[in-house]
Amino acid sequence: MAKNGQKVIIEIYVSPRAVSTRGVDLLGVNTLAPGARFNLLLPAGQCMNDARVVFNDGQATERRQVNTRNLTKFALP
């Protein structure tokens, strides 16, 4: 799902576009070091998603209405 650049990622959220809440942090208590990858398998039929990544410095980045139907890689930021 995400390949991290130069910051530590502390939270990752992916939710269906039709849902107004972010859901649970997919990393849980873990973090994602710079340059590391996080793999995610989405439920079948879940094609339009919102994604949010929170960094250890408190900054966040989001991408909304991402068509993930045929994606094999997705990078934030």
C-alpha cells in the first residue's frame, strides 16, 4: 500500500469512500521506518477508498476517492 519516504509513519488508515469515519489505525502499536513498505489486502469489491497517513512529527497526508480496483502499488506521499 504505502512506501515511506523520509519520515517515520505512525498511523495508516484506509476506508471505503462510502464510510464517513477513518476506522482503525492499520499499524496498531507498530511504526513504519523511512523506506519501509506496508502491504494491505483490501476486501473484494472495495474499489473506492480514502487513505490517510500520519507521521511522527504530527503532519498527515490524505488521498481521497482513490480507485484501488487495479492498483498494485500506492505511495503516500
